Amino acid sequence: MKTELFHRRKNGGSTWTERGKEICKRYAEVVRAFVAEIEEEGAVDLRDLQTLMKSGIDDVITYDLVMRKLNEDEEDTEELT
């Protein structure tokens, strides 16, 4: 079962579900701690760091999307017993 992160409206709008809010809050805490750890050696350009972090997120999400699709395709070709 898929976890819904947004309540979708017919007019195209959306709001976060409670689970979506929890995930955002948890992720913000992880990022805050990571930035503090990175800056122990000195301040970094936060815009540059944001670009690097977004790239890392894209890599993880893209990989997972591809793997899910490959697993779906594999499941579709399995014989039913």
C-alpha cells in the first residue's frame, strides 16, 4: 500500500498529510544536523551545499524509481502457480 504524502484537490491544489508533515520535519532535522557536522571544519557556501544535496537526493530517488520499475517488470513476467 502506498503512503499518501499529499491531500490532492480537484482544483490542482494540495496540502501535506500528517505523514507528509512528519517526514518533512524529520528530514529537516537530519539536514540541520548534517550541516552542523559539515561546518565543524568551517563555514560552507550554503547555496553550493544545497546544490550538492539536491543532486544527492536526485541520485537516490532516480535509482529507487528505476529499481522499483525493474522489480515491477520482473514480477509481471513471473508465471503464476
